[in-house]
Amino acid sequence: MSDTGSLLTSLDCRSCCAQVDPSHAVGTCPACGHALLATYDLAKLTRDDWKHDLHHRGASLWRYRELLPVQRTEDIVTLGEGFSPILPLGEVREAPGVRLLLKDDGGLPTGSFKARGMSVAVSRAKELGIRTVFVPSAGNAGMALSAYGSRAGLAVRVYLPERTPAPMKEGCRAYGAEVVEVPGTLREAGAAARAAEARSGSFDMSTLREPYRVEGKKTMGLEIFEQSADDDFPSAIVYPTGGGTGLIGMYKAFQELRALGFLERIPRLYSVQPEGCAPVVRALRDGAASVTPWADPHTVAPGLLVPSPFASERILEAVRESRGGGVTVRDRAMVEAMEMLARRHGISASPEGAATYAALSSLVRDGAIRSGETVLLYNTGSGLPFSIPELERSLSPGESTDVPSEPRADRD
Ligand SMILES: Cc1ncc(COP(=O)(O)O)c(C=O)c1O
Ligand SMILES: [Zn+2]
């Protein structure tokens, strides 16, 4: 029996239309192996009553519990995640006439938006009786799983690429997780994890191979809607894409809000990827239905080093159906943008989050974003685990940066 009011009804595969009973632990679609997404009985929610109820709820993502999968309040594993601020950046030189906003998830528990997904997925794992979990991660997902897993009393194993920033490796260990370091990218970490865990009986919490992390990510879209006044609701959202859960989650949120009668117009979603690993942007450009793996991936942004995202069909759908697009940025521009956000706006952004700022000039030049619009950049994580001088040193020779030690006078 649900005492959270969750309206979860089933898990659905959009690739083969299979429907799965959500009352037991399941990963991917048993029929075709693609991602499963949660379906809710939205007809049971009356728009105005819900709006009224929300006024009386706390500022965490659990305020949206009807649209989340957890059934029992006692199973909610929370560290106070969600309801991050939307900060106005005003008008900047890179985007003349655009009203720029930045939603900052850098202050969430464990320092990134990954807290949203892991809070919901770990709560659900606890509810379904799972005892041991594992995840391949670029760092942030591992940190979040380690923290929420510790709070839920689960055993956690995290598979990290060897080059993951040391504070993230140490962070996972500090929360009591077992850390396995793997040479290569997230792809190699994923393969090593699945091979090692095949007969261990532990549960795979990888991006979109588990159906509930994306439900937590969905709250990014729910919050953007709820936190915006009518004339402030962004017409476009610029988001850094690795595994794609953020884009898929936000698009799902906007679809649910539209079905509930809250929303007519879904913001255009723009996917930002580094030049050295841009499988989603390339597939958008080529009109492909899914991505082909990116050969020789490289970037300084660990969360964007995903050469072959698992649920690429859903990512491409979200971008195309929202009438958004894709854009690449150079690593050097990302590092410059980190510095700019810190020095000009007081915002500590991860390289991934800063990539959205770095993408602005191309988006404006291509006519994707126009003067008069309200545009939201999503900072997915804190810059604190990163050293800007170290990032500069790791740029490939053609990318060596000339970021000045003082902010440039000609920039906003
Ligand atoms: C800080 C940060 N931003 C963005 C991403 C990409 O996430 P996704 O595309 O799954 O939303 C990651 C993933 O590791 C990350 O750590
Ligand atoms: Zn299927």
C-alpha cells in the first residue's frame, strides 16, 4: 500500500511497447533490453488540488512524491536533495538581449545533480529489498550512490575510470563504498563492472539500466517549472550530455506537466557535448535514430566522456521532439567558462556545467537562441573537486589555454 500517494502504475519500454509490473526489482526491458520508463496514473491528480498541496510541502524533491515511484514514506532515503536555486546571470556579452538564468545543482548533497537520481533509486532499491548495488561512474554518480547507499545500509561497489579526480575516488571510499579503478573511460568501467558482478547477485544501478534514477532527474524539470514565474519560464534549456538521463528526465517532466494541464509549451532542449566526445550531437546532425560509438573519446569533463550512451534513442527523441538541438564546445572553452562563472558570477561550476556557458556563443551565432528569449543553463555539479590550473595543463596541445589571470574587460 502506498502512503506516499505515488501514482506509479507500470514500467514501460518505448522501444518494443512491453509493460512491466513495477512491484519487484527490474533493470532493463525483459523483452528487448532497452530502458524502462515509469508510467503514472496522471488522471488521478487534479491540477489545482496538487498545486495547492505543493504550497505546504518542504523544499526538497520529495514534494513531488505523487510523480515519484516510492510507495512507503519510511523507505525514503534523503539527504535534503533538490530545490536548488535558479540564479539570474543577467545579460552577457556572448548572448546579447538574452535573459540568462542558471540552475545550480552544485550545492546538492555530494555536489551534483546525481543526488537526485540516487536518492530516488536507492529509496526504491531499499523498498524492493535489494541489499547490494554497484555502479560504473565518472565520479559523481559513484559519490551519490555511496552516500545514499550508506544511509540506506546497502553494500555499494563503485567502478571508476582510473583518471577520475582523486577527491571523487576518496569521497566514495569515505562513504564506505568499495572502489574498483578501471583503465579507460566509463565504457570500460561499465564492461568491467558487469563482467565482475555477473554472478554476484548485486543490482546494477547504471544510467538507464535501472528505471528510477531518471525519475529523480525528472525533478530538475518539475522544479524549473515550479520555480519560474509565467514570464520567466525558459524557452530553451542548455544542458551538458553524457549518459543523457538529465535530458530524458527533464523532457519526461515536461510531458507529465503538459498532460496534467500545467504546461502548453515545452522548452527547447539543447544538448552540449565536448568536441572530443560528441556522439549525440553527431547523431542529431546526421538525422540518426541512435548513436554510433565515438572513437577515441577525450575531454577534461569526466561526466561527458560517454562514447556510447545506453539510451540514445530516448535522448535524441527528447531533443528533437522539444525542437532543440546539439552543439559542441572545445575543452578550452569549458575551462574558460568555469573561470568566468566563478569570477564574474560567484558560481563554482563543474567543467560539464560550465560547458553550457561555453556553448552560448555558438547557439547565438547559429540562430538557435535569439534576443528576447529567457534561456536556462544547467550547472549539474560543483567545480570544487577540480583544479583549474590542472585542467589547463591537461588540455591537449592544440587546446592550450590562454585564460587570463584577471577577468577579461571585454567579456560580460
Ligand atoms: C557534473 C555532471 N554533469 C553532467 C553529466 C552527464 O549526465 P547525463 O547526461 O546523464 O544527464 C554528468 C555525468 O556523470 C556529471 O557528473
Ligand atoms: Zn522492450
